[in-house]
Amino acid sequence: MADKLLVRFGAGSADKLEWLSLAEPDSQPASGTMAELTAAAQGKSVLLLLPAASVLLLEIELAIKSTAQLKKALPFALEDLLAEDVENYHLVWLKQDQDKLAVAAVAHERLSAWLAPFREAGLALEAAYSEALCLPYSQGQCTLLIDDANVILRSAAYLGGGVDALFLPQLLEKARAEGADFSTLTICKAHDETSLPDNLPLAELEISVCKPLRFMASTAELLPAELNLLNGVYAVSNRQVGRWQQWLPAGMILCVALVLQSYALLHTYWQQQAELSELELKTQELFKQTFPDVKRIVNVKAQADQQLVQLRKQHDFVGSGFMRLIYRSGLLLKDTPAVRLKKFNYLNGNLQLHVVANDIGQLEQFKQQLQITVQVKIQSADSGAKGVEAQLEIREK
């Protein structure tokens, strides 16, 4: 189970916060800014206590069982009990025995203002309650917390409130009129030097000095889920911008970048595959031109190796004369694109070239250039649609 922080606003300032780990309730509460709280809350859940003076706790009777009907009827039942129009309040309630209903009401404007800094800091809240409900309580015992100039009273299981210390007598009198049992009054003072007010109810007093959060820690785990103010439109699923959502824009940019990179890689792969296919076709075409007698091509490299082996064997029989003739003819063929070799044969010291020229003039020019180094004789020449096909006999001088 994740560690839980109990958080309240500092006395007299909404910018200063106090927090205490419920895993270590006897430790010293920490205080600081929202940024410091956010750092301390990493990996922990947060329970927020709201100022008791701003959350109205009521108990009414409403003989309605259906939750849907109760939700519709409750605002009308509270109209005369609220200082402003009921539409301005956020309401949560808890059903009790004998048609009794415990209600917590807080102004939308105030609740939104309290929650905004947590939302902006990306700090998700698990729940929010009135401070009064977090004071210890048992039957026949009321609890009073005196925190500097503020006092908080819990007068019943689901009743209580907060006022300025000057108005404490009026708060106690109102609680007594509503049926609060002051048989025992437990008082917690935030500071030892804090003096108790006069005219306290005639009751047995239990007085202690303790930090407010440490005093509230024992009750924090017993808070009823129904009176959690983060319900309805303020429910965590609807209200909080989770910590992960802060990274949503960056995540979207990362996804777009990955898609673009993947497309670029695929595009490069497809382009290289196309170039490879084109290169294979050119290789096969060159193979066909070089070894026209090979009709079926299965593996260009293996078949080229076989043909080279055959040429080496022929070299053993033919000698250097063949190599000189083929070398000189090859040099000229390479530099004369207008004349193309179809096939050649070597027999008895004669190299026979079967070539195709674009026209008779180019064939004659090829012959004259070749005659510079070897003897050349045109054995046949036929004109066709593709040019002039000729059979040349080449001998060494």
C-alpha cells in the first residue's frame, strides 16, 4: 500500500502547506511551498484537509431512500440553511439511521481555488475533507483544536466547524443547542503558551499540547468515503490532470517522430530494394552480353565463376596470342559504344568477333582503329532494323 500524506493549509496562508506521513504519525510535520510538497509526495497518495470554517457540516432528516431522488431533493432541503443560493455549493452526503443525512457543503468557488494549485503542480489528490471531521471523536466527547487565532470543533460524529478564536463561545453555544454532548471536552493546543478561553462548558477537560496534524493523524484513516469532497464533478477521474497527462504533449511529439522515422527507414529500405533489383537486372544483362551462349541464368555469380573457369582452361590451350587479341579488341569495344559485341570465337590463332554497329560507317571506323594494332578482315556484313551485323576476323600482325 502506498504511503499517504496528510496535508493542510498553513495557518493564515494558503500558499504555505503542512504535511505529515501517516506511516510515521509521531514524526515532526513538515511545511513548505507547493513545489516542496510535490517533491515530498512522489510515489505517495495525498489526503487534503480543508479549513473547517469554509466547509459547512449539517445533519438533516430526509425520508428518501433512492439515491437518484435524494440527489434531486437535497438542494431544496438545504435552501434555508445556506447563506447563498444552493447552486453555488458542492454537496456530498452520508446516509445514517432513521432517515438522518450527514451533509458537507462547500462553495464551488472556494473549492476550485483550493484545488487549482494542486492541479497546476500535477499533484493528484486522493481525497479532501473538512478539518473538523479529522479531529478525534467518541460518544459523549467533543474535541476542540486551538491553532493560533483559529479554533476547530468536532461536536458529533459528522458535525463540527471552525471560527476565529474570538467567536469560540458562540460556536460552543450553537453546538450545545444542536445537542452536542460536552460530558468530556478534549482540547488540543498547538502551542503550550496558548491560553484557554473563558466560559468553557461545564465539562471534564482533557488538555494536551500537540501539532495539529499529529493530533489529526489517528483519525485520518477513519474518514468516511461518502463525505470526501472530491466526488461528483470533482471526482479524481474527472477533475485531476494526472501526472502522466503532463507528458501527453511530449509523448504525442515522440510518437509522431517515431512514425516519421519509421516511414523514412521504410522509404530508404524500399528505395534500396528498388536499386538492388535494378542492379541485378543490369548484372544479368551484362552477363548475357559477356556470355551469350548461356541461355538460362539461375545464379549470376556462380555461373560467372564457371565461365571464368572455362576461360582460364581455354587460356591454357590458346596461350598469350588469344589474350592479346581479346585485350586489344576489348579496349576498343569499350571506347566505341556504337559497336556492340554479340559473341566471339577463337580458332587456330584467329579471333572472330560477331558485332552489331549502328551503321556501316561506324563499322568501318571501328575496323580502321582496330587495324592499328592487329590485322582485321570483314568476313560478312548484313544491314537490318537494328543496324549492321558483321563478322570480323582478327589476327596478330
